[in-house]
Amino acid sequence: MSQGLEPNMRDKVIYSSPNFDPKVFLSWVHKDTSAADLEASALTLKTDLKGRTQQKKLLVKENFDCFVSCKTTIDDIESKLRQIEEDPEGAGTAHLYSVTLKISGVANRAFEPRL
């Protein structure tokens, strides 16, 4: 299909490309396709697109409460993690990191003469 085209033309016939050009696509890819076949295919695509749109709407409608619940849970976890990080006496990673550095320093001083 688009293998024998120049790179700039190939970009125009690949429908997912931002430079897609429907006129170039039809003139290169469907140059031998009859108008009746093109019209029938266009109708099929429209019907399929409407069906997919309805499926997506139904999916969102059926799962909206779940989406909202997930967002609330994620926000709650983020808030708790921030509180832990800000608490100097808590189990936050900043506190843990500073304690680890102190222990590492003590270990280096203790074992340095032996190394």
C-alpha cells in the first residue's frame, strides 16, 4: 500500500498520522475502488463508529462510581503519604534516609581502620 511512496507522501496516506490527507489517501490507496464500494464502506465505518461511541459512553456510565472512588482513594493515599513525609518523627522515607546516613557514617568510622 504505502511502501512504494516517498516518505512525505507515505505520511499523508497513513490515517493515524497528523499529516493524513484523505484526498491523497483515496487517490493512492483506493484509486481502483469503485464509488459504490467507497460509499458502502463509508456507511459501514459510520455505523461502526456510532456503535463504538455508544459502547464507550455505556462503559463510562457503568463505571463512573468506580472511577470516582478510585480518584478519592488515590487522593487519600497521597494525603497520608504527604503527612508521613512531613512528620519528622514518623516513618517517612526522609527520616529513614537521614537515619540510614548516620548509621552508614558510624559503620564507616568503625570499619575504616580494618579496611
